[in-house]
Amino acid sequence: MKEKLIIQGGETLEGKLEIAGAKNSALPLIAATLLTDEEVSLENVPRLDDVQTMLEMVRELGKDVTSTGPNTVKITGSVSSNQAPSELVRKMRASFLVLAPLVGRTGRAEVPLPGGCNIGTRPVNLHLEGLEKLGVDITQDDGRIIARADNLGANDIFLDYPSVGATEQLLMAGVSAPGTTKIYNGAQEPEIRDLARFLTELGADLSLEGSILTINGGNGFGRGKYEVLSDRIAAGTYMLAGVATGGRVKVESVDPSSIKPLSLKLSKAGVKVEETEHSVQVESQGRPDNLEIITLPFPGFPTDLQAPITSLLTLAKGKSVVKETVFDSRFGHVAELSKMGADISVTDSNTVFIEGKKSLRGTEVEATDIRAGAALVIAGLAGEGRTEVSGMKHLDRGYSQLQVHLESLGATIKRVSKNE
Ligand code: EPZ
């Protein structure tokens, strides 16, 4: 049943939130369980549609998956199929990450090529070129990748772009390739470190030094127990909602260094930011100052917060500029923000120009991807009057219990069926 959020804007958000496990860590970790037949227990697993899809994927490949608590899953057993179901890869491109663990564990894998999505074409050339450097034989047939690991062996790999997915894919291939593999210009997102720590827990021998990942592959893998790191993007989203409504929000169970790019930018905009070892509190000091944002691979400003901070900047003092350098068309939120009265435009060089205004007015808007949806919720919370956000299937992929959390901070928000 299609649903939507109805938001009555103008409430100031106050309070604190416990941040759940990171979607973008849980997904590769679940894929990595294919490397071992032993029992793996994952804790702090977020309750998200994408996580359910990845759990269904490893179940389809033969693993026993049982939920042992609200945020804990136990995954065990050996792989009985090396053919990833097309409908799951089509549903969620991150399922493509089962390729390396599958081919490493069973010597063969068939995985459909993931399509593009609403934020860009999203090729996987870096994944495939890296796998071939490790001796994986890659052929394509009818939109499916067929990988064979008859000659899997270590090698040096240089990534033309520090792709998060390619780095994760090649980490999971390198641990199965006998010898020492080095990945140069690897991604440095916190989720990469989480995957590396998990693989080490299972028995891998690897180390990360900045953008260079060194893997001594060929070890066997055993059992493991691991807690997923907290979701820095969810944390940043709630921080931005707090600031946009002129309030004060504290996100807990978060590593402040993982969200530092946002915290520093908010400080520059005049927001009061206070950090402890496991929390960040933001407190609005009135209309924020304008900012220039450029998204870059970690430790640069995260592309996943580009749309959410754009919503805040439509209410800032003066002109702001937001340049998206990671994806080629991540602007689904811009037209919708215009409908709310924002003075915003995007150029063909992936740059958004914003003239901040004192207010936005509520209206009906449509989420086109996870983070565009979050941006529209923030705009609705800060705007005047009633905003209806449809496209819940996108929001449910990346945010668990979004309206419950926002309500706990004082928002007037409810989830209803679309035809209400
Ligand atoms: C991961 O996607 C995240 N998804 C994305 O989060 C995030 O936005 C992105 O990293 C960047 O941080 C998951 O972790 C499941 P990339 P991924 O490979 O791995 C190009 C969200 O909202 N590229 O770093 O797909 C690609 O087209 C999602 O939670 C190639 O050209 O990101 C893009 O322009 C959205 N060839 C850029 O690199 C390749 O082989 C970055 O992509 C691979 C990528």
C-alpha cells in the first residue's frame, strides 16, 4: 500500500536520539558472511528494507538467516547456489557486492549487472577491472556477469576513483586471493574500516593506511560476532532537521569523527556544535549563514548529505552554492524544493545555486531517492503549513522509523496511506 508522510511544519525540534546501525555498513557485512560457513552474529543491524533485501539475497544463496533480537541476526551455513537472483539485484544495486565473496568461496558466480538509479548511471567497471587483476575471469552474458576464480591470485590494484563499492568488492576478493594484494586509491569511508574490521574478525589478515589497503589473502574464515557501526548519514540527517527547525538535537552512539565534515560546516554557518566521545549536539542560533558545499569522497563532505543540507541552505542568509562531484545526477530534490518556494536552481555542471529565504511553504512533494526524500522531510519540518511527502519506498530503504524518531523530537508528523 502506497503511503505518505504528512508534516505540519513550524515545530522546533528538541531532544536526543540514539542512532541505529549504518545501512551502508550492514549491507557489505552481510554480503561478506558468504565467505565463511561458520556462524556469524551481527549486532546493531538497522531495520531497513535494503537490509531485508540483502538478508534475502544470502538466504537465496544458501545461508541460514535467523533474527535473534530486534537488531541482531545470526547467519550460518554453506553457500548452495552461486547464481544471484536478478529481481534482488534489480531491487537493490548493493546486492552486486555478493560477487566477490561468492566467486572467492565457490570459484564461480553469476550476478546480474546492477542498473542505474535516480542518482546516476553508476557503472561497475572499477569492480570488474579490479577482479580481473586478481585473476577472476569475467564474461558477460545477457546482462549477467559470469565470474570464475580458477586463477585467483594477489596483485596490486589502482582504483581510478576511490569507489566505495569497488573498494568493498575488492577487499572481499583480496582476502580469498593467495598472496599480498594492495589496493591503491581505495575509499576511506568509515564503512570501509568497518568491513575491514569484520573480515579481520573472521580471520582475514589485512591493514589500512589511508587510501592504501594491504591484504594477505588465502586464509580460511571462521566464526565471528560483530557490531555494525552507527549510521553517520542518519545522524547528519537528524542534526540538519534540528538546525533547520531552529532547535537543539543531540545524536548519540555516534563517532563524531565520522560526521566531522557536516559538524564543521554547521559551525561555519553559525550553529553551536558540541561533541563528546559518542555524541554530537547541534543547537540553532537563528537563521544559518550561507555556505559553499562540494561533495567529495571521505573525508570530504558526504554526497549522501548533499540533498539534506541543501534544504537547510534554502533558509540560510544569502547565497549558497552546492556542487555535487560524486554522482552525475543527484538533484531530484531541487524541483520539489522549488515547489515549496525555495529560490534554487541547478546548472549543467552539477552545481546548485540557492538564494536563502526566510521561509518555505508546505505543499505536496515527491521523494525520488533516499536522500532527496530526507531533504524534503527536513524542508517540510522547517516550512510553514502542511507538507505531504510521497515516495515512502525510498525513505524506508534508508531510514528506520523516521517519523517515530522525529515525533520524539517534537515534530507533528504522521504516516498515512497515500489516498488519505
Ligand atoms: C556507496 O555507493 C553508498 N551505497 C552510497 O549511498 C554513497 O552515496 C556512495 O557509496 C558514495 O559515498 C552503499 O554503500 C550501499 P561509489 P557506491 O562506487 O558504492 C562511480 C545512499 O544514499 N563509479 O563510491 O555505488 C559511480 O558512478 C547511497 O545510502 C564508477 O564509475 O558508490 C559514482 O559516480 C546512495 N565505476 C562514483 O563512482 C565503478 O565501478 C561513486 O560511486 C564504481 C563507481
